[in-house]
Amino acid sequence: MSTSIGKIVVATDFSMYSHRAALRAGALAKEHGAGLQLLHILDRASVKALQRFSQADSSGDAVLVAEARQRLEALAGDVVAAGGASSECVVEIGEVNDAVLAMAASSDLLVLGARGLNPAKDLLLGATAERIARRVQRPLLVSKQDSRINYDSVIVPVDFSDHALQALRFARVLAPGAVLHVFNAYDPPFAGRLSSSGVSEEAMANYRHTTRLEAEAEMREFLARVPDVKDVNVLVELGDARTAIAAKAEELGCNLIVMGKQGRSWWSELLLGSLARRTIELAPCDVAIVPSH
């Protein structure tokens, strides 16, 4: 994982959500002294369909590219006007997911809007954005809030895995001046079964207490592995991480969640995983997903 952010790519479909993402990317590029690339992909299949419908020849591609570039340059102007960095504008014709992933591969951060042009249809991240999130091998930032909100309070949910370790380190890189809340929601694995089998309330309380002590010990061991990340606020609480992360972020007034893409147990689902999906859906703030390497 890089110790600095030197290049940021933001993919846009010119929707309201991706406009907000571009402003956020511009602000981050300015803050980190990073290069900024605004990217728009003209879907090859859609371009061909339009040509058939309009009976235009392949020279129509140049017109579509020119129109997209004009819109992209206008967006770049909006980014600068909002105080963000100047950017390189790139328009390509291709398969959207593959093209975005190819451009992101040479970056330190990919930024996407939370939804696309059809938010009623695109659940959670939106169809295209979610497919990209599943495959991306670089840190991904999903923009949900006003770009003028600074990342001064960041929550990093951890399950003590190497994936969480990378997420914590990246959180400090992305928001070097922020208060970092390192959060573990522990859920005693057999609590429901024990309760239904008639175990006394006292025994259940002891079991939950023991589970908490184990989680606190794991947290100490985890933080000892990242001595370079200092001044963190440690939170170990009983709860289901699938809902507790977003709730705790809201309670603490956090403006960014940074989490690993995969981890242990139910974190280890293929690709994006339900925890990340659920957190992005419920989060009141921006969410960064840090992939494993």
C-alpha cells in the first residue's frame, strides 16, 4: 500500500452523483498535491447502437467524443472553481468497466459517485459502479456527501485481519489530520444458540464479558502491528457489524468510513461482500474500500 497519494482518477457519467465525486476528487488532489484525471467512457455497444439507429458512419465517433470532451472540460472547470486541482480530461470508447479499471490500475485512488444516471434502478452503488467495486485492485472512494466537508473524523471498522490493517494505514494516508476511530463490533458467535438452549442469564453475561475481553485483547495486538498509526480512539462494542458500522459513524459524526474489502469469517465473501455493500448503503458519509494485495 502506497504511503502517499500521487494520482487520483474519477470516473464520471455526468450525473449529479458523479459531479459531486469529481469535486471531492479535485479537493483531495489539491490537498495531497496529486495528479487528477477526469475520465468518461463512451460505451462501445451504445455507440454502435446509436450509429445503427441514426445510420451514421464511424466518423460519428469523433462527434460523440468531442461532445463528451466538451462536457468533461466543463466539469474540470467546475472542479477548479470549487477550489480543487486542475485535471487531465480523458474520453475513451470501450467497455465501461474494463476501461475504468484499466485507468484505475495506475492510480492511488479511484473515486466514484454513489449512484449513476438511473438511481431508481441502480441499487446500492449502482450497477456499473458496483461491478467496478467488485473488481478494482486500487483503493476506491465512494462519494456520498458534499465535497466541502473535510475528512476530520474517520472511522475504521476492523476485524483484526491483514485487510483491516491495510485499511487503517490507508485511512491515515488519506486523512492525515483526522481523528481516527478504530472500531470493532464483536458478536458472540453462539449467543443465540446458548440462549435458546436455556443457559442462565448469568452464564450468558459471563460469556459476553469473556468475548469482549478477547476482542479487547485482539485489538491491542492489532494496534501493536501498526506502531506508525498513532493517536487513535479505540472502540470495542457488542453489535452486528453489518448495521453497527454505519450507526457508529453517524453517532460519532464521522465524515468518512475506511474499510478493508475482505477479511475474516463473513468479511471473507467473494468480491465486494455483503458487509461492504451494506455499509455503503447505510453510511451517512463517504466510504473508502481498500482491497487486499
